[in-house]
Amino acid sequence: MFASPFGEMYRNLAAFARRRIRRPRQATPQEHHRVVTAFWSACETGDVNALISLLDPYAITLSDGGGKVRTALHPIRGADRTAHFMLGALSHQPALEATLRSVNGKTGLVLRHASVVSAVVSFQVRNEKITHVWVVLNPDKLRSWHHS
């Protein structure tokens, strides 16, 4: 078998690159809370630019209506599309009342319409940007929230 004179150099270069890759940092609970609070403030004011600035450029939004509530059928990809999706969805429900609550152990949003929970929104925050938004609208999955 032939050994390349560059083999060691390539292995060292690959090891160096692996050490230098910046992995996304999970947000602390305080950072997560701050980013989610800013997200909701931007939603309330309709500030699309502020929303986009809080979202990772490759953010993904998933919504679950369970076939009972109309929602996006496919993932929403990108900061711009996520921001416009959220503002568009909220504009159809002007009387929503939002509460910051613990959702899956992290700050999320519980949205109520006429005192009835209509959506629960959870987030993943990395490097102080929202990377994932999960919107649960399925009434079957929201039953337990009516009692909390």
C-alpha cells in the first residue's frame, strides 16, 4: 500500500479544522427568556425587522393543527418567512392575550382567545437567536393547558 507524503499534513489540518468549528451554544435560561420576551414584543408591535433580527437566518417554524385547525402544512424556513408567518397568523386573531409560561421547561408563549388557550408556542434559542419555533394549535394537545 502506498502512503501519501501529505497524509500526516491532511490529518493535522482536519484535526485543526474540527477544533476551530464553532458549535452553536445553547442559550442560558435567562438568555432564552430575554429573546422570547423580545420576540413577543416585536409580534405585538408588528415590527417585522425586530422579529427578523431575533431569528436565525435558517430558522424553522413547525405548526401543528392536528387537521382540526388551519395552519401551515409544511415547515416555514428562514427568518423572513418565519417573521411574516407569525405576524400573519397573529393578525387573524387580534384579541389574543399572551402569557409567558414555562413550556417544556423553557420560556414559551401561551396564547388565549376569550380566556381559552388557542396556541402554545415553544422556542429553541442558540447563540442568542431563535433557531426553531413550534406552534401547537391542535385542540386535542391543548386540553391540559386549559387546567393550568
